[in-house]
Amino acid sequence: MAVRIALIAGSGLHAVTERISGTTRPWVPSAHADLPPAPGHRMEVTEGSFGGLPALGFGGRLHYYQGYSMAEVTQNVTEAHHWGAEVLFVTNASGSLRAEVATGEIALVRDHLNLMPDNPLRGSARFLDLSDAYDEELRRMALVVASARRIRLPEVVYVGVAGPTFETPAEVGMLRMLGGDVAGMSTIPEVIMARHLGMRVLAVSVVTNRAGAASTAHEVLHVAKARAGSVADLLEGVALALA
């Protein structure tokens, strides 16, 4: 089946891909298949329809902090591109770096700071332009849908860190000075690979905790799951606008 949209569910956000009407099967990455999935992630893929468009949805992802290579981390994107996906909707859970971005909010990623120690294009001779990494038209659509559905949707700069540790207070101060609004341990490698393959990208983050304050994975997942339905509504609205 040729697809148009690919979706990647972040921690606790598999309700997003459950919104796809279709068939779900296990997703077995090419390497380290014996490793357990990260908390809040389902190693499954769904083929079907989302917002009236043919879609492929991954119920979880691989992370660099789990010990995967960047090629393995971005395997979901390369598979989606192989199936014909032109647009990538990517979601994640993040920690807020600023008081004005509250826990429980849904945020729209407009740019990123990549502080991960590797890049999925390392070894490539191509110097990829990322000045338009997060598609402006898709972001406008998302803001319109959010307004219509009364979802507050601040635009943020997402900082990608290697993990798996949460940030210290000093690190939060540093990331704020660099211009970051939220921080997380995923997404950026997938965005880089998607843009390398010519896909348009829309990224949405659920702010699950205050970075630099005491946090647990359980708390992160609790907040993400509570907001997953609203994230699905938002992305479905954008898909309908694209249809």
C-alpha cells in the first residue's frame, strides 16, 4: 500500500496511531530485536487511513540512549519513505525549560537545537539545509486547527539531548541560554532523516514535566497519556486539511 502520511508516537502517545483505521502488526527493527521497548512505546506499526489519507503509524520508536545507532533510530522514517510517505507527523514527550511552557501543554516545534553526539547523515557527502526543517505550511495548519478546537499551542524550540538522564538544574540554565524551550531525547534524528529524504515534517510535543525538577518516567507517561487524545485530534485535523 502506498501511503501519504507517516506518524511516530512518542512516549505514552500511542493513542495517536490507534486513531489510524487499519491493520496493526508487530514492528521488528532490523537489529537488537531482543531488547525491550522503551517505557511507553509499542513496537507495532499500523497501516490504514488517518484523516482521510493513507497512513503508516509507528506506535513507538527506538532511541539513541537505548544503545541503537542513528541508522537504527531512523529506520522508521526510511521504511515510511519506502512506502511512499511524503509527510511525517512526529510526536514526543518533553520537559519544559521555561515557566511560560507549562506541564500538560501541547507544543508545536518550530525549530530545534541538536545536542546529540551523532547525526544520522554522518558519512554522507550531502550538507543538508535545515533552515526549513519544520514545514511552515503544516505549522500554520496546526495553529488553525488548534484555535478551532481551543487547544493552546505555543511554538517552541526543542532541544535534543542523548539521555537517558533527566537534566540537572545547571543544564536547564544552559539550555535556556542557548534558546531552548523544551528538552527531550528523540525526534531530531528522525526529522533530519525525513528532510534528507524530502519529506515534510510536523512535530508536536507534550510537555510532561519541569526539566531540572524531580521527575520519573511514570510521571512523564501519566501526563503524556492524558494528552494523547488531544494530540490525535490536532494531527487528524491537519490531515483532513491536507486531504
